[in-house]
Amino acid sequence: MQKQSDDRLLTVLTDMRNWIRAAAHRPVQAMLKEALPDAKSRAAYQMFDGTASVDQVRIACKMSPNAVVALATRCVAMGLMEVKADKKRARLFDLNDFGLIADETKAGHKE
């Protein structure tokens, strides 16, 4: 009996997630465009996968340490990124899902 209840709950939660994802796509895309106006900031955001350090992102994207920290701080404040327990940052969205990665950026920063 518990399994049927769990299966039904999972189905309802999956449906809710899908509707929320669809409804939030354009607003999230607009927020990402606002927070990440250029290819360099988008490449840096994409690199923040929860394993990369600020230094690794800074070097790979040829950005100043202050610029990388400011970008990460802004993204955390906007709800686009989170800070993990080990203090590493992790993006909450994949820019590929929003069409915000240029082909040359994809080639230079594969996941």
C-alpha cells in the first residue's frame, strides 16, 4: 500500500516540477541574460559547477579575481547560483538549456 502512495506522490511531484519548469523558463532566461550580459561572464557562470574554484574560473576565463567574485556574489543574490558547504559555488541552471552559450564558448569550456 505504501508503494502505491509513494508512486502517486512521485507522479504528482514530477508533474508539478514540469509545469514550474515550463512556466519559469522565460523569466529565468531573462534573469540569466541580465546577470550574464557577455560571453565571458556566461563562460564563468557555466564553469561554476560546484567543483571549480574561483581561481580556476578566473584563470580559464581571463578575468580579475574581483570580477569573478562579484559575478558569483551577484548570481547567488539573484538565486541563480548557490554556495555549497565547502564554500564552492554551483550554478543552478545550465546555460545550454536557455540557448545562452555560443558555439565558441561550448568548445572552450566543456563540462
